[in-house]
Amino acid sequence: MSGSRVLAMGHYQPSRVLTNDELAAMVDTSDEWISSRVGIQTRRIAAPDESVASMAAQAAAKALANSGLAAEDVDLVLVATCTAVDRSPNTAARVAAALGLTAPAVLDVNVVCAGFTHALAQADHAIRAGAATNALVVGVEKFSDVTDWTDRTTCVLVGDGAGAAVVTASPEPGIGPVVWGSVPEMGHAVRIEGAPSRFAQEGQSVYRWATTTLPPIARSACERAGVRPEDLAAVVLHQANLRIIEPVARRIGAVNAVVATDVTESGNTSAASIPLALSKLVASGRVEPGAPVLLFGFGGNLSYAGMVVRCP
């Protein structure tokens, strides 16, 4: 096999919907303030008994069912998350156990908001190298666990959920070369630190970096895949903030693409945001199977990773 492709998607969101008006009763904010600054209208919040691992397993089970593969076919599980509480067993191992997988390699990946695209690239590389044949790649977060609900600059942003992809070996590459990197000296701009851990960020620094530095990097991911930005069928950026998504998509030059804006209803779900948004696009039928889709994650560590994939 000369490459890999995304075979199927699946996602899971908690049932609890937190509205802007409810947040306005908790902190000094309003629906108008939140909508105008970040474009978020609702977000999902996990119940106390919903863990990072349980949400990941539910999304992964749906992706596996949609793929038509059996549990014993999966030989690699990668879970991207920055909010797992437990260190061992890791989240990937718990997903494998929940799904009854047979002896897969199990790795957790922590690259915060760019975690899913980093993990997807690792799955592609492993399959290309012959180290795996079928991989489950999951992005999942329970950001409500690390949020200061008295800080209106961050609590209005976050949501919980999971998205998953099944990636399989393919004679025709369906996952383009990854373009990835980071700005280590600016890693402090997005933080989840301390005990108990709390999310904090320097919003203006992240906004300037994302809207000015990232568009040419995203275009280079298109170039490496041999796809012109104007030929993209969809663009799925990390669902950070509508005020970032819209100008970045415009500056990439994806003039004919469907631009995912799941952030409006799901909030910023960090590593879960790209697979969650892509899974919804696939389920809606808005993007034709086989059409080129740009996935581009960015955020914590001021890291980024992007590639063009063929829509499952």
C-alpha cells in the first residue's frame, strides 16, 4: 500500500446544552457580548460521570460501526487529548478495552488544539511504514474540568465532546503530507497549568498569530497535496473562535469551499473540534465522498498541523 485514507467518521457530544443566557447568569457577560466576540451560541457540557475515555469510546464505536470493519481489524489506537485526568491506563488503552479491540498499539497524543491532526498524521505515517493497517484516531476533551467558571474570557469558549476517524491502508493516498510545527517561545499564550489545572490564554496574541501566520502555512499543505485552495470542497479549521475561522479561511483562498463553523453550537472543544466538525459534515452529506478537504489544527504550544484529506 502506498498510503492511507479516512474510511469513516463518528462523533459524540454530551446531552447537556449550556446557552449564552445561562452563562450570563453565572458571570458578567451577555449573549450579545459572546456572539459578537467569538460567535458561539451554545456548547455541550459533560455530566460528572462522563469521562474523557467514555466520550472517546462512544465516538470511536460509531466510527468503527460506520467503517464496516470488525474490532479485531484495528491494530492502532491514537487518542488526542489534553484533559485526561489519569495517566495510566492511558485513554487509548481504555478505548481499546471498551471496544474489545485485540492487541492494538495504544498511544495518547497531547498537542492540545492541534492534537487530532498530529495524531492523524502519525496514523498515516504508521500505515505507510507498514507498522499498522487500520487505525482509530480520536480527538476528545472534557474542557469543563479545567475551566474557571468565574473567568468570562475563557468560560464562554469551551465545550466537551469527541470525534473519531477510522484510517485504513489504501493503494491511492487519501491523506496528504502533513505540514506541522510550533512556536515554542510563545507556548505560554495557551496554558493548562497548576493543581487543580485551569485553562488560560492570551487571546489577542493567539488571534494575531492565527490570522496572520497560519494562512500561508495552510496553503502550503494544499501545495504539498497537489490541490489548489480554490479546488477545496471543505475547510475544517480548529473550531477556536468564529472571528478566527472566517478570516483564516478567507486568506487561505478556499473560495468554493464549505467552511465548518461547528464552533457556533459546540464551542471550542480543542482536540475534538476538527473530527467533531468533519463527522457532522460527512453525516450531513454537504461534502461529496472523495472530495478534497483541508484539515488544519492550531493552538496550544502555538503548534499547528494540517493536511488535505479525501472526504470519506
